Amino acid sequence: MKQGLLLIISGPSGVGKDTVFKELRKRLPDLRKTVSVTTRPIRAGEIDGRDYIFVGQERFELMIAENRFLEWACVHGNYYGTPADEVTRLRAEGCDVVMVIDVQGAEKVVNRICDALTVFLVPPSHAELARRLEGRGTEDGQAMARRLEEADREIRVSSAYDYVIVNDVVDRAVDELAEIVQKERQRRGDDD
């Protein structure tokens, strides 16, 4: 059985990573998404175990000490991490796995898994990103300013990714991403 593809989707907060992934999964329903562990508070509408695995800082630090993460980082004052055993198991079963993670995490994963396919989503403009973040209503002014500052830093490293997609219209971004996944599946299938 061939090993599954590992697709990493990154981009700044508010760019629409989760929205793009949800639409991509409608077109490619066999894609499997990793569920990250986080110490951040649960948001309205989120479900523990589906959106994230929500834990306290002490438990997260124990998981770090036990080397249970493929990658982990502290982002905006909260810890996020991807359980290594889940990714390894799914790929070994031939499943294509998607990780929706930040730039720090993506760099760590690529350093450990050299065949990861990386895609960076960018907003059409800085102003549009600010509008999207404001529309979420989850950050106060100071937190939003911090996220926009971080977004500028993240966008500067997007050239290190295999692909960069502008998420101006969700359907167009999903079309591009689906085409990339299909091409990569075909290429890897041809390598067998």
C-alpha cells in the first residue's frame, strides 16, 4: 500500500484556511484532517475533539515532554500541536492527510517529513485581511493588531512553500487547491 500524501495548509489568521479546507473536503471527501491539540479557550460553535482537542497548559506540557507532537508552537499566547501518532497511522493506511497549521508548525513538519506538500493561502490585500479578522469578532483591538503584525511576517516567508494561493474568492482558491492535490496524487501514483 502506498503511503498517503501529507498536505500542509498555512496562512495568516483570518485568511480562510478552515473555510477553504471545508470546501476542499466536499470535493475530495477522502481527505483526512488532523485534529490539533490546543490550550486556547473553546470558541462558540466549536466541538472538543472535532475542531480541536482542548487541554490545559499542564497537560499540553506533559505531552511535549512525552514527545507526542509532530509539531507544536505557542501562537498568540496559546499552545497548539499536532499528535504525531495520528499522522503516521493515517498515512501508513494510505490516507491523504491535511494539516491546517501555522508557519512555525509547517517548518517543523517539513524538517521531519520531507515529502510534505505545502500550500500557503494569502489574502487579496492587507485591508481585506483586517476586515475578515474584524468580522470574526473574536479579537479585541490589541489582539487584532498583533495578528495583523504576525500576518505580515508570515506572508514574507510564503515563498518557502510549494504553492501560494490567493484566497480572494473561496471557490477559486478551492479549485486551485483541488487541482494541486489531484496532480500530486497522480505524480506520486506514477512514481510507484
